[in-house]
Amino acid sequence: MLALYWKEVNGFFSNLSGYLILSVFLVSIGLIVWVFPDTSVLEYGFADLEPLFFYTPYVFIFLIPAITMKMIAEEKKSGTWELLMTSPLSIRKIILAKYLAALTLIVIALLPTLIYYFSMVELGNPPGNIDHAGFFGSWVGLVLISAVFASIGILGSALTSHQMVAFIWGVFISFLMYFGLTALVQLNVMSPLALFLEELSLSFHYQSMARGVIDGQNLGYFISIIVLMLGLTGIIIGKK
């Protein structure tokens, strides 16, 4: 399992596309947080990284499927998937190795954003005047929602043998989970189920975490969605 994990991580960095994906993320978030006038923290007048936590999920909806799209789909297309399935590894361990590799790559992409925290500490008036607990609570929320998107991306990659189709599946399901249920509530569609639908949406629980609130309900929700998506991946693989 560990060998497969490292194979995925090393494979990502063995070609230019891996570095390009990470560069696109860091440049996009950097422009949003520091450059664009409507979102720049420098325009706020106070040390707050709300733009980072508000806009990063939007970027992740596209970035994470780009990371996960080839993890299973490419193996199917190249014919190496059959070899992997005949290895001593169980389906569960294969899925887990690929998922943990994807999550590792996402955390690597997120680590440079911690520089923004230290920048805000220095920009505070006086220096250090920043909600430290709020920042790290929000950052944990960012890691958790990226973990959910990674599980969705792995599911999308299991649905097809074509990388672009896997990417589209990942984006579509992530978009639906983050925006779709909330949109139904805002449009007053299925109003009797409005509260239930809202509490099922990723955005509802992420926004709670982004306020620095880390509680069992939110953690349980994210873990449940991850287990569900990886479980569905196992079912799909097992049937093919």
C-alpha cells in the first residue's frame, strides 16, 4: 500500500502538469488575496484572511479533480489497472493509497498559504492583532473540505477510463455538493425539506468551520461524506 501511495505522489511530480496545477492554484489564490481590489486583504484595512477561506473552495472544485482525474482512469486506459487488481492489495487498500496520495498533494498545495497567516500577524495593528484560533480553525476546515473533494475526485476517476470525463464528473459532483443543495433552499424548491437539504450541503458545514467553529457535528459530516464517496468507489470498482 505504501509503495502505491509513493508511486502516486512521485508520479504527480514527475511531469510538468503536476507543477502547473500547483502553480495555477497558488497564483490564483495569491491574486485573490493580495492583488484584486475587490478581494485584496490590503484593501480591507484590517488583518483578515476571509477572502482566502471564501474563494479557495471555488478554486478547489476545479483543481482537485485535475489532481485525481488520472489516478484510476489512466490505469484503466493503459491496462495497468488489471495488474493492480491482481496484486496482493485489496480494493480498499488500493483506493485508500490513491486517496491519501491525493490528499497529501492537496495539503502540499495548502501549506504555502500559511505564509499569509504570518504576513497578517505582521500587518496587524499592533503586530499580532489577529484572530489566531479563528485562522487555524478555518484552515482545518479548508483541509477537511479538500479531503471531501478528493474523495469525490477519486469516485469520478473510478467512473470512467478517460481522464477528461473523470475531471468533468469530479467537478460536477463537487459543484452539486457545494452549491446545488444550497441553491435549492434559496430558490424555495422543496421548501418542507429546506433545513434538511441545507444541512446536507458542503457549504453549510464549511462556512461553520470557516468561522473557526470546530465541533463534532461538522467533523462527523465531513468524515461521513468521505467514507460514503470512497465506499461508492469501492462498489463501482468491485462491479467492473
